[in-house]
Amino acid sequence: MDEGDRLSALHHHHLRGLGMTSDSRREKLIAELRQMGIRNERVLTTIRNIPRHEFIGDALKGRAYDNDALPIGQAQTISQPYIVAKMTEAILEGGAKRGKVLEIGTGCGYQTAVLAALLPRIFTIERLRYLSEQARVRLARLGCHNVVFNYGDGHLGWKTHAPYDAIVVTAATANVPLALKEQLAPGGRLIIPVGPEGAQALRLIENTGAGFKTRDLETVSFVPLLTGKA
Ligand code: SAH
């Protein structure tokens, strides 16, 4: 076994996890997502393959494949797999080209990793330095190399790389930031939780080229989109 093989064996072992993070747990999660209405097979396969236990602290690893949001420290959470699947499915559908994607709210980087497995180029912004840095290291370790990280406030989007074919916001706002709509390419889709705590709507906004088409998908519960960085 040469070094390449060894590394790849180690990587494989590491990614699959053991016992409480095993294949059967993952299959159960995928079955649950199907039951909840997720239909996109590429999304389901991606969620099955990404080692969610790698995004979670030791104390909660046993729950990594439960369909729940979990705390990750810094008063933040890892998103519920169903919501990650739903948002990803929503930006993939419609058949338009999805080249460049902007994500606001990197957090632990789980949604980022799902996007990176399905789409060519991901740009992701996080306002907490510690989380941004941790996610960058984690995704590199998991072999995810098509993500560019930005430590900053996502309210203004990221003009340098605009326009985006999709923008995914994983924190809730009272109003959709105008800058995000402006950075959406024609045919592009923005998905964002909008509204007060306890009554947020998961809103899908499409730039038709002649204006914006809006649809609310379901009620969700995200942490708030905050101003400034820390
Ligand atoms: N996408 C993550 C969940 C993110 S939770 C996952 O897959 O698990 C929301 C994240 O948004 C938090 O990490 C929070 O710090 C970040 N956030 C909040 N306001 C922000 C802002 N204005 N700009 C960038 N990130 C922000």
C-alpha cells in the first residue's frame, strides 16, 4: 500500500464513521427525508455521503444522523438535514445552470459541503471568525476544494464574484437584503428565511430577467441574520 492508498483508506474509514455514525443510521435518515417529500436523488445521495458527524462536537456525535438541528457552540446550530435538503433541492430545480453559488451563514459548513458536492463554485460568508476558520479547515480536511470562504457580514452579499446563479441564506431576516437580489443572475434563485422568530417563511425568489417571482415554501426556524462581524 503506497501513501496515496493509505491516505485514501484512512479518508474512507474516517468519512464513513463507525457504530453510532454507521450506514444504517444514514439510510434511516434518507428514508425519513424521502417521506418528508425530498425527491431529488442527487441531493439524497449527497446527504447520505457527507459525514455529518464531522461537523458536530463529540458530545452530540451520536445524534449526527438524526433529522434535527443541533447546537455547535457560540449560540449557533448545525441545520436540520431536512432543511438543508429542501433548500438545496429548491435552488437546483428549474433546470437553469447553477454555476456560482453564494451562501450567507457558513456556520459549521455542513450546508456548504452539500452545495460543494453538487455545484461547481461556492462562495460562503460567516460573521463569526472562529466558525469561519473552523469550517475552512474542516472542509479542506474533507477534501472539499471548490469553496471560497469570507469572514464578514453577508448583508451586502459579495460583489466581487457576482452575479450568482443561486444565493442560499441560512439565517433569518425581517426583510430580504436588496444587495442579494441585485447579485442574482437572470434565472438565478435566492432562498432565504424571512420573518420574526417563530414565524419565519422559507422564501424562494427567482430573478426571471423581467422581475422577481416569489414563493413561500414552508415555515422554518433559523437563528437571526445579525449585523457586523465578531
Ligand atoms: N449553514 C449552517 C447553519 C448556519 S446557522 C449549517 O449548514 O449548519 C447561521 C449562521 O449564520 C451562524 O453561523 C451565524 O453566525 C451566521 N450569520 C448570522 N448573521 C450573519 C451575517 N450577517 N453574515 C454572515 N453570517 C451570518
